[in-house]
Amino acid sequence: MEKDQLIKYSELLKNYSLKRPLNIMEVCGTHTVAFFHTGVKDIFPEGLNLIDGPGCPVCVTANGYLDRAIQIQKEHEVVLATFGDMIKVPASYTSLQKLKSEGVRIEIVYSPMDALEIAKKEKDIEIVFLSVGFETTIPTEAVTLKKAIEENVNNFSILTGNKLTPPAVDALLTLGEVKIDGFILPGHVSIITGSDNWQFLPKKHSKPSVISGFEPKDLIMGTLRLVQLIENGEIEIDNLYKEVVTEEGNRLALGFIEELFDVTDANWRGIGVIPGSGLKLKDKFSLYDAEKKFPVTMPEEVENKSCRCGEILRGLITPPECPLFGTVCTPREPVGACMVSFEGSCSAYYKYRK
Amino acid sequence: MCLAFPATIIKLDGPNATVEFHNVKRDIRVDLIGDCQIGDHVLVHAGFAINKLDEEGARETMETWTELIEIMEKEDKKLKNDQSPE
């Protein structure tokens, strides 16, 4: 798109006069950051309020998950392999980064396949991969595990902390704590789930929604279209990311997930246990399930009481409303997960604060 | 964490492929996208192609964009006319 065209469209958003104030939620953490760094959030018309959703996998991972990973490492001397996002997240008593600085071997990987490769090369160590992430990431973990099973890589297992996004959005609306007029749905999650998986938003909750990409033009178009749907009372989902998102999603990827995992309840930081929002490995693959393979005595889970990450994830407050924000809690010394992750709401507010 | 980048397949060997994006080459897996060939544009996440970019879909999205803009410009004009003194 030509630059002058983009400027023209930006003007349309900036000068849009809303019929009434509106709250819209972007579910995805990548969108949270994109709205800031493209400057699109700065040109929101008066009365249009963007509420950050629970779409940062690292942020919604409750302390208990990392506590277990750390305990497994301590009691069974395994090597933990993880995406870089998890490394600084504070667990109840320590973090992976602290362990690493104390000399514990922790492998940071770009792809779950990298973790499997380490296990294949070093047969004398046990690799436990921290399987976190939403629908975008889950198929990559499923394929990796399938390879491990097929190739009989016995020193590789995963600790599942994966979460499904539609049940979380459903739970937020059912909680009813925050008024949301419409949703900007996650583009890359929707590649896997398909747009049909979000139909509960218009059908059950009467909420219009758009599926959007991540470029400035996508964000502007998605926002304008959502406002239009809300104001016109058009209760539907408009897919504005058709180049990659279909109605039925990526069937092949969904097939891998169904083959290896069963749906289960999951504990979301700040929200609590949401029925049907998590995954566990099927029983027949329990040799690859780190939770079963390496039983541990779990320490008591402790949350930092002054950290308000949970309320931020539920859309109840914005990061600057937390007394720790920018003073005690910064990206360098994060207290809560929302400040750790690059995609966390607190981190984005801190980085782009004016 | 759901970041994905668009890239082009330049080498293919079973489930393994090499993609290129802005002169950066990377080895990835293509298990999640079924049939693919050299030259296909894909979105890459965590070392896997998660979907092919569909040219027609891209065009449809652009058409929606154009329509939306036309409607908004018309409304904008109407609003300005309504507000101008008779």
C-alpha cells in the first residue's frame, strides 16, 4: 500500500466520530504490541477504548506450572528446554533465569524441534520441553512429539501448559466484569482454529468481531470495520485476514493436536480454572508426559499479592493503575509475568510510555 | 509468542524446507501445510510453516478494505454536508 494512502486511511480513523463510547478488546498479545509500535493506538478517535485481552501465553501461565518444571529439574536432574519468553518469568520462589545463572543447564530453543534434536544427540540426558503456547504453537509441539514417539526418543518428554483461546474469551464474557462491545480476534491463532471457532461470540454473546492481520493497514482496517459492525448492529464475524485464515482452519494442524492431546481444564493466571481451555497428552503417550514421568512433591504455590497482573489480564485495570508499574516492576526487574513477556500488556505500556 | 513471519520456500526435501525472508535463510518444517512447492509463500512460526499465503484471499481482503474506505468517505462527506450551513 502506498504511503500516502495509508496516511489518508489513518486520517479516517483519527477523525471518526463515534456515536457512543466503545470498548473493544484485542485478544492477542502480538496485536497488543502492534497497536503500540505502529502508533495506531495513538490515532484512536475519542471514546474508543482498547482493552488488552488474555492473549499472551507466558502471562497467563500460572506459577504452579513453572514451579513444577523447576521441581522436576531439582528432583530428577533433567535439562529443561524452553522458548525464550519463559526464561525471566518469576515462579513462586525463583525463575529459570536465576537457575541458569546458578549454573543449571537450561536450553533456550527457537523451535520445539531444536529441543528434540538435543535429546537425540545427547542420549545420556533427559530433555523436558516446556510446552506452552496457544493454538498457533501447539501444532508445532504436536508434530515434534509425534517425531519423538515415532523415532523412539526415550529421553524426551514435554510438560504441557498449552491453552486454548476461545474458551478463555468465552469465560471473560461470562464473568461479565468488563463491558466489551466487540473483539479484534487473533490472526495467527485463527489460522489454526479457523474463523468458525469464534462463532460463539456473535451467536452466544451477541458480540461483533473481526479477524485481523498485524500490519498498520490491517490494524486500521480491523478497528474501523469493528466500529462499523458495532454501530450498525451487525452481529457477525468479519474475516479481514483471508490470505491465511479460512472458516475451517488448518485441518492438518488440528489433526495433529487431536491425535496427541485431549482437551482438559486449565488454570489461567488471574482468571482461574477455565473448563475445556487446556490440553493434556493422551494416556497412551504417558512415557512422554513429563508430569507423569517425573513425579515431584510440589511446593506451595505463592503469588505476589501486590502484583495486579491478574486484573490486567481480565481487562479490569490498565498497567499504569498498578502501584508497582514502572517503579518496583520494570522489564529489567519484572515482578509479574505481564511485565516479563515482550507481548505482555505491562511490558508494552512500559516500552511505549510517553 | 504467536509471532509469525512470511517467507518463501527456496528448497524442499520431504518435511524439511529452507525459506528466505529479506535475504535471511532459515531451515523449517512443512508438516503442517500439506502439499507445497518451491516458490510458495508461507507464514513461519516456531520453525514450522503454519499456512500458505493465499493470493486470492489477499485480494479479497484488499477489496473489503477498498469497499470499507469508500463507505466511510461517503459517510464523512455526508456528515460534512449535513453540518454545513444551508
